[in-house]
Amino acid sequence: MPANTFAHKKQQLYLVLSGIFVVNALLAEIIGVKIFSVQALLGLPGNLTAGVIIWPVVFITTDIINEYFGRAGVLKVSFLTVGLILYAFLVILATTRLPPAQFWLDVNSQDDQGRPFNIEFAYQSIFRQGLGIIIGSVTAFIIGQVLDASVFQWFRRVAGGRYIWLRATGSTLISQLVDSVVVLFVAFYVFGNWTLEQVLSVANTNYWYKFAAAILLTPLLYLAHYLIDRYLGKEESEVLQEQADADAAV
């Protein structure tokens, strides 16, 4: 494959993986204000943050980026994502300061059951929770991503490039243990009104969900590996992974 074609495909691959990573991380942060009952949904004990539903997509994408672009590739998109998350929340916070139009309040003054409803209060209640969550989530996100990228490469060096499942699953299980506790502790204990018991309870459920997801979604890593090898070409794919190995050795 000509060098310029390989460079183009490499750039396109990083762009697509980064796009998947950014949009899911940003969505997870925005919808993370909702806590839902796992028991009411599935009949299982515990509660989860809504953001955790799509978070497995983030850490799977992290592992794929790490596999082909190394720790530097992961940290580059991670810091970009932090900046975009901060920007998104600043815009959302700014909208909570805008005075509501009276007709908007009037047409939304009742719910479906005819009960009084204050849509401005609802909007403020949901989105102003974001300040604590943004600080907690960004803190946890940075710590988790640096830890995930570093542990992934450590497993890679130890295993000599073999056992994709080991470095992907191992790095996720370690990093998400930290992430699950930090984000809830900062967002809902330091800046919120949760008790430490509530933080640990939800963090425990979140972590075991992520644990199960990391195991169950492992085949997707092999599928992604196969598809990327087909897209780049076997030799070019090996070159890219060797470059990632070199990044791990730095």
C-alpha cells in the first residue's frame, strides 16, 4: 500500500474511533444526572446512573485506540473530550440563566395528568445538577483514562502483544473501579446531598455492571480488530500496532 494511502486510512481510522469516543463520553456526562432503578427495570437489586448504560462503548473504544495508536493516542482524544465536555456544560449552564418566555411556561403549565407543572423549575433542577457532576466526572474521567491507558500498555508489555482480552479487560476493570467511586463521591457527596452509604451503594452497582459489560463485550474487541485489519491491510495493521508498542516502551 502506498505511504500516502496508508496515512490517509490511519487518519480516517483515528477520526472515526475518536468520534465514537467523544460522542458517547459527552452523552454519558449529560444523561448521568438520572439515577434509575435496576430492580424496576430488570428485577435486580441496585440503582445505576443513566450514563453508565453507554459507558462501555467509551472504554471499549479506548482499548481499540490504545491497540492501534498507543497511550499517546488515547490521552490526546481524552483531553480533547474533557475540553468539549467543559464547553458543553458551560453552554448548558448559560441556558439556565436565560429568562423563560411566558408562553413557554403557559403551554407547559400542566403535565399529562392535568397536574400543575413548572417546566422552568424542571429544567433548572436537571441541568443545574451538572456543575457538581461535571467536576466529579471530569476528575474521574482524567484519572480513569490515564490509568486505563497505562495499565493497558503494561499488560501489553507483559504479554508481549498477545491476549487482547487480557490487556483490554484488565485495564478496564482496574480503571473503572477508580472511576466508579470518584465520580459519584465528588459529584453527589462533595457537591450533592448523598450520604457516603448511597455513594458506595450506587458505585458498587455501577462497577459490577461495567465489570459484566467488559467481559460480555470482549468479542467486540476481536471483531473490531478483524475489521480494522481488513480495512488497513494485514501488514499495515501490524505496522500500526508496532508503533503503538513503541509508544508503550517510551
